[in-house]
Amino acid sequence: MRLGYTILYVDDVSRALGFYERAFGLTRVPSRQRDYGEPATGSTALAFSSRALMESLGKHPAAADPARPVCEIALVTDDVAAALDRAVAAGASLVQPANVMPWGQTVGYVSDLDGFLVEICTPMG
């Protein structure tokens, strides 16, 4: 098996995609669907689905809580500080500035417009 995709449940898919374009430089994958969309993220897809669509399917997703995250997504870059600045300029909330971790990786955190925790980090190894 391999991880195929992660779906974040949001109120407005277009707004989330636009934010990820501005904040992280990700390109929107063309789609005709209003309640589902993906930015291009490489071999593992990140997707957004509307809470309304999930409700219509009998699921009841809770909103993300940046004060009590239950998961995070990680985006890899060579310049964490610049990526954090760009994300904050696009509307993200800074959670933790860039820090060099004991294992040598530089890591910082923001929360996106929907409250999801986003780790911005340098590659491992």
C-alpha cells in the first residue's frame, strides 16, 4: 500500500485553493467540481472537500481547531523563513517561527485560513 491522498474538510473549497496558491505557491489542478479540489503537490495528493458535500454523504466533519490540532500537513522547502513570511502575508497565522530541530531540520508552523496546522520544513537527510 501507499498513501494516495489526504483530504481536508473546509467550508469553501475555492477559497482554500486560492489561499494555498498565494501562501505556498501551489498550482490548482483543473477541476469542474465546486465541492472538491486539489493543488498540485507531487506524488501524494492534498485535496479539499466541502463540509456541505460531506454532510450530504452522511458524514459530519468538525472544523479544525488550531489551538488543539489533531493532525498536520507538512510542506517541504529549502527556505523555511521565506515560506513562513509568504504564508503569513497571504493570511496564515504564525504558530511557531522557524527553528532548527535537534536532528538538523528547520521547522516552522502556521495555521491556514480554516485552522489546519501546516508544518513548513526543510527536507530530511
